Amino acid sequence: MKIIPAIDIINGKCVRLTKGDYTTQKIYNENPIEVAKSFEAHGIMNLHLVDLDGAKAGQIINYKILEQIVSNTELKIDFGGGLKTNKDVEIAFECGANQITGGSIAVKNPLLFEEWIQRFGPEKIILGADVSNGKIAVSGWQEESSEELIPFIQHYQTKGIQSVICTDIAKDGMLEGPSFELYKTILSEVKTIKLIASGGISTFIELPKLAEIGCHGVIIGKAIYENRISLKQLENFITKS
């Protein structure tokens, strides 16, 4: 199972929110590049980079941070937040993103999202399935759509999608544990999907459980920044996997 730390960017700084609420913003580091380098130093190979300014504005904003992390590390980065146009996606890939994550766009402009899958290849596009009360949330989690989680994932699997990041918004930033049952349900209903768990990770012992369920990867944010899970623990997990 891939260990994927998260760096969320507002005003060029590394922050975390609770349940996607921008008023809960907490700055953890002024220098995201140094944070990324510390991850790499502990054997981590993947990074989930979110442009929260972009998610709010509806266009890519913090692409320079992406470019700087790519220039200073060998991390494989999936980038999301505010990707709404072909130009946004082109900028993300030009700046060095290995993959991009599309959530709101997959709900609001499915034809364009499907075009991205065809144009860039399904291995380059991750479906963001952020869920609130069983429905897909959009616009930086500010809105709840009418799309139901499982049919949403199944639809895009028929369009070529291979990887899905599923965040249970009610769990995000709460440090109360991930939605094990939700992930079990997804994996039982949607075969062969690469499911990346996100939201609520609070202790190291949750990681082997997610691996046992069959999760392809796990995104860890606040638990690292609040020292609930150490980078040394993650290094050991990666070494033993």
C-alpha cells in the first residue's frame, strides 16, 4: 500500500483544514518544499499536493509550489485543486505533476473530464470521490451534489478510470480514524479499482488495516503534522511492505 502524505497549500504555506472548512485553517509550515524534502528523506515516494486557493478560486493558482517541489525532490506528485480547464491541467503537467486529481470537474463537466482521460491517459488522471452523506461533494466541499458515491465511481471506471481517492468529509481532519466500512463497501462493489483512502487517519495501527482491506494507497495529513504518526514509523512501514 502506498503511503501518500498530503500537503495542502494556502498563500504558499502548508496548512490543514477540518472537514474542508476554510475558517479552520491552521498553518503548519511556511515552507512546503522543506516539508516535501523531509518526506522524501524518510523513504516516501509519493505526495498528494492540493491547491486549496485554486479549489476556492476555480483555477490553478499554486503551480509554482508544485514546480519547486518537483525541482527539489524525486517525489511522484498527484496534484489537485481548481483544475477546471484544459489549460489548468496542461500547467499542472508542465510543472511536473505525475497525475492530477479531478473531483468537482467530474460532476460539473463530465465531458471535459472524460476528454482528459482520453487525452492524457487513465494512468494520469485520478478520480476524486469526496463524499458527504453518501453523495459526492464539490467546489472545495462547499456543495453537495446529487451524485451517489458507488454509481459515480462505477460510471468513471467504464470511462477508463483506474484510481480513485475517496475522502469521507465527516472524518477529514478529525483524527478519529478512517471510514473502514465505507472502503470495504467500495472495494466489494467496484472490482479492480485502485482505491486510495483519505480522511481521518489518526494512528499508525490503522495503516495495516487499510492495507488488509485492499486499499491501494492512503493519504495522511494532520496525523503527521500533529505528530500522531511519525515519519520514522512510515519509513519502517514502507521498508517492510
